[in-house]
Amino acid sequence: MAAATCKTSPIPTNLNHPHRPKPPIPRFRAVRCASRPTSKTSSKTLAPGDLSPAFRSVTAFAPATIANLGPCFDFLGCAVDGVGDTVTVAVDPAVPAGTLSISSISGIAASAAKLSRDPLWNCAGIAGIAAMRALGVRSIGLSLHLEKGLPLGSGLGSSAASAAAAAVAVNGLFGGRLTPGELVLAGLESEKKVSGYHADNVAPSIMGGFVLIRSYDPLELLRLEFPAGQDLYFVLVSPEFEAPTKKMRAALPPEVKMKDHVHNSSQAAALVAAVVRGDVRVLGLAMSSDGIVEPRRAPLIPGMAGVKKAAIEAGAFGCTISGAGPTAVAVIDGEEKGKEIGDRMVEAFLREGGLKASATVARLDRVGARVISSNAD
Ligand code: HSE
């Protein structure tokens, strides 16, 4: 994607009553982005001539994400605090101008060893190149180091986190000219190649919080504001089992029945309402109620049905598959309960599915991908 015109604007939340006063904090923020820009658009938004880097190197971190959240397949996801991928990009005179080379990959050994160092076949490489193209970088070559904090095929947006960190690092290196929508488009180049054209991992990884994809063409993203000061925690339980997104997408039905459509639409709408109202109980109920995707995927993950039951019996408000799986995600409103619920879920994975698993309790990440260090020397 060469360049795209994106803008951010508040959307009023009082659409249902003309006389209701506007709330002081907008609960939705819209990012609109032309996904197929014309050459006229490109020439307007690209910097003329050579773009100079603002730094010699920049390191960015991008958080893990939970896509789908049950009934919101491919159109809603959120970011979680603490775990993610880190990318450093540096100006490198040894790399041909306008291109990017992957110098090294470290971090989780099993993930790092499986990844290609060919930038055209690596999520960070693809998104980094797309960001360079969107910025109009032609006369400088970059080298990229990827540090994997997330396991591959875990359902925590591992590929999206690499892509998001790379796009944000490249953007930071050149002074941060790209909008969030343009960064998501750069990340989507990578998602398209590795798993499918879905932005429900890469958008929240870049923007933080909950992000709803209202439209793909043109790309329009709505950030949903979970009320500040209210707690939301996720219990993430990852079994030792790989569920490649491509394979899990292939398991989905080509068509759905009208009654399932009505059911899932009502649950998705309830989930969005629950997010902006900060109602964790309804969020959990809605998240647990997917009648289309989860019933097809859960049988492919040994023990998943028992894990969900164990989470709810232990006090979680709801539980489903995180992204394409195999991680199971449960929601709660306090950190203390999380450990206990996680233990019950780990036991259930072993008992019902014969899988070893590990649990993490994570908070909602409201920030998204960010530059964590830069070096001008
Ligand atoms: N929405 C995507 C899927 C997310 O469920 O296939 C993959 O992480």
C-alpha cells in the first residue's frame, strides 16, 4: 500500500436520543482509511523527495491481542498488557536503498527458530517494508531485529504483534508520520500473506484497547473506550498445542443459518455495549455465546469444552477461544480471582485434553504498540 488518507474523529455516542447531552469522553474513536489509494492521493500524502530518518535506530514493542472475543469473528479484538513482540530497526548503509534486511531473530527459541529471515516471508519484514513504502522511503536501507515474546500459532496475535512492532518502529525511525490507520494497513499486508485479511489482531495491537473493524474497504476502525478506572482482566491459558490460523479458518462453515446470524449479531452488539459501559458480566456472557465459530473450532482443540466449563464454574464471567486458538480466554474484574481460575483451566486442559498448559492473568492494554527506545547517534 503506497499511501493512504486517514483521519481520526470523535463519533457522538448519543445517537439514540436527539436531546441527550453528549458525554464528556467520546467512547468511540473512528479511524477512516482509504485502503486502495489513487496515485493522486499518494502524491499528496507522500513526502516529496528523500525522507530523512529522525533517528539512527528505534525499538518498538507491540502487545499480544485477543481477536474475535467470541461472536465478533474478524471484526473486534483487544490488546493485553505485558506480553508481546519487540522490533528494532536501524539505518544500515550495507542494505540496498529502499529495502529492509532481517539481521537477527531472538526471544522464544521455538518461535524464533521457525521464522524465515527472508523479509518477504516474515511478518515483521512484510509490515516493515509496507511501512517504508507508505512513508516513501527510497534512498535508505534498514536492518531489522525481531525479538519474539509470543509463541507462534497460540491465538494471541503473534504474527500481528511482530507486524505491528515493525510498522511502528519504521514509522518512529522516520518521525512518526503515519496515522494509526496507515500503520494498520501496513500490518494487514503481513496478515494477508500469513493467515488472511483480518485486522482484529493487528488493529488492537497498534491502537491498544478494543478496536472494532466497521469496514475493510475502505478500512474504518472504531476504537471502543472501556471506561477508565474500571478493571478488566483476562485469564489466558495456553496449552502445548499449535492451531495455525489458516487451518482453523478452513474449519469454518461457508454459510450460516439465519437463526445463528440473529443470535451472534445480538451477542456481538451486547458485547460492544458491555465494553463501552464497562459491564464485565455482560461482556463475559456475550463472549461465551458464539454459536458459529467456536462450535466448529473447539472440537479441534483437545479439552477446550471442559476448560470453558471449568473457567465458568471457578467464577469467570465468560470464556471462549482466543483468536483462532488454542489459547482459552476467560474474563474477570479482579486480578486475585484470576490465579485460581487459571489453575482450574490448566487442570481441565490436562484432564480433558491431555495437554499441558500455562496460565497468565493480563490486564487490558490501553496503549497499543509504542516506541520504547530510540538512538540518534
Ligand atoms: N479472526 C481471526 C480468526 C483471528 O479467528 O481466524 C486469528 O487470530
